[in-house]
Amino acid sequence: MKEDKVVKLMDAKYRELWERSLPAKMLYQLAIYAVSGVGDKTATILYPTLSDTPITAKIDTNDPVSCGNIASVILQPVNLKKVAEIVFGDLGELRGYVMEIIRGKK
């Protein structure tokens, strides 16, 4: 939230989506969030990983009539090893990693 306005919708999942497939029900849930008109027309799934390999992925939701993009679902990995390494260290580094996640960077 920023100045009492929702700017981004995020949902944490406990399924490693790089190694295991994205269930349709999770995609539907986040797609509904994204098209709701709240925030920036995106909804982000934060999911845990222990690897540096996963990258951010984007799934567009298109209007069936115009075929234009109306919203997007972002799959954003959160490297738990990295979080564990920095959580007891430099708060600036932890803050930076959290901001990368929020902004959608790896």
C-alpha cells in the first residue's frame, strides 16, 4: 500500500513452482486478483526456492474478444537460502532483496 491505496497484489504460496507445475486453481485465483482492478493490474505469486536457477515468469490474461492484455500474473521466486544468509546480517542487504522481490526482479 502507498498513501492508503493498493499498488500491488501479492500472494505467498508454499509450492516450489520452478520444480513443480502451477496448479490451475492457483493461476485462476491470481488471475482474478489481477483483473479485479485493484493495484497495477498484476498479481504476484511469491514462491519458495532453494536454487539460484528460477527466474521471474509472467502469464498474461487476455480479453477473449479483443485479444488484448488486460492483466498479468507474475511468478516470483524467493530464494530461501539467500534470505537465511542475510536475515541475521546487514539489514540494508535484506531490505534490498525484499525490494527486488517486490519490484519483480530476481
